[in-house]
Amino acid sequence: MATSSISISHRHWSLKEKARALRAEGKSFSEIMREVPVAKSTISLWCKNISLTEDQRSRLASKKKGNYMNGIRAIQTMFWGKQCDAFQAGQEKYKLFKNDPEFVAGLMLYWAEGSKTSVAALANSDADMIKFITNWFKKFFGLPTTSFSIHLHMHSGQNEREIKEYWSGITAIPLLNFQKSFIKPEGSGYRKNLLYKGTVKVSARGKGSTYLLYTIFGSIAQFLEDTTNKKARVESWLEKLQYA
């Protein structure tokens, strides 16, 4: 039993001395861990009183920055690849539905009125338009009702609950998916009589929506290629990430 305890103690001492020696050479804790099989917190404790030279600190800082940039490049390259895949999927979707007037109508409506940044969304006060685009998202892109959110703009003095129920009935989007309303104060210059049910922005934000905007762009680009011979190039529609 005593021999076993001595053996464990000696191994612990050997690991500690090796870790300290590597740290004195200017190694990072992660580099030390590759040779000394203990937790980083243990290595930090063992090496806390070892001072590094200016050159060693500079090397570690440079290495840390390099690792950070490598991570950024990997993430941005992954996202750019997914955006391009979604764009190409949109091109194929247009080819599949180009003879469907409902699909083409929705595509043109989105091109004219839809959001061109961040997420697929469309804002309007016309109930028929909002109902159409919501159903278009569902029918052609397979979005469930739970994947939508609604942001309501209305005037002060209007019945917020009543207006929310109105738009929920139009879109079949549950009230739980309504964001905090923006209430315009009196005297803002807006003609209230034209917006008596407010203006709503329907956004695709849940399951299946992450790359939807790029898919729509791909369909629009393919439409242009088919009708004007303008080549559908992803770079014309999407801004490539800096490090992708």
C-alpha cells in the first residue's frame, strides 16, 4: 500500500515538473495539456508563479489571435456554404414551380415588397396581401404556422387586443407569436383612417427559416435568368462574408 502511494506521489511530482518546464519554455496551457494529461486548471495552478519573457508572451498572444481568426474563418466559410446551397435550392425551386402562377406571383410580390436583409419578412397594411404571402411561405417553403412572428404598428387609442385578434384570424398565426406592438403617438402625421387595422410585418423566424431569404433570392435570380438572360450569380445577391 505504501509503495503504491509513493508511486502515485512520484507520478504527480513528475507531471508537475514537466508542466512547469514546458511553461518555462513559453508553452501555452493547451500545448502543455497535449503532453501532460491533467486539467487546464491544474496546470494553471502549478505554473502560476512562472513568469514568461516578453518574446514568449508575444508568441502566445499571436498564437491566440491566429486560433481566433482560424475559428472565424471556419464559421464564416460554413455559413457562406449554407447560404450558397440555399440560393441554389431556390434556383431549383423556381424551375420546379415556374409554371405555377401562385408561386410566381408570390415571388414578384416578395421581390417588390419583401425584406432584403437578415430574415424573410414582408410588411403591409393590406389584409389580402398579408394573407397571401403568409400562405405562400407555408405552401411553397413548408413553413409551419409556428415559424412566423408578427410585429404590429398601430396608433394610440386603438384597441390593440382587437387588432391582434384580427391579424391572427387573417394569418392563422397564434397571438403568442406576436411581438411587442409599436404604438404611434397622436399627431405623428399618419392618416389613421387608412391604417385602422394597423400595419403588420410578417417574419419567418422559426424552424425552416434560417436560410429562407437566400432561397427566395435564388428563385428571383433564376426568374431573371429565364426572362432576361441575366446570369443567376450568387455574388450578385449575397454579400460574401469577409473571411469566408
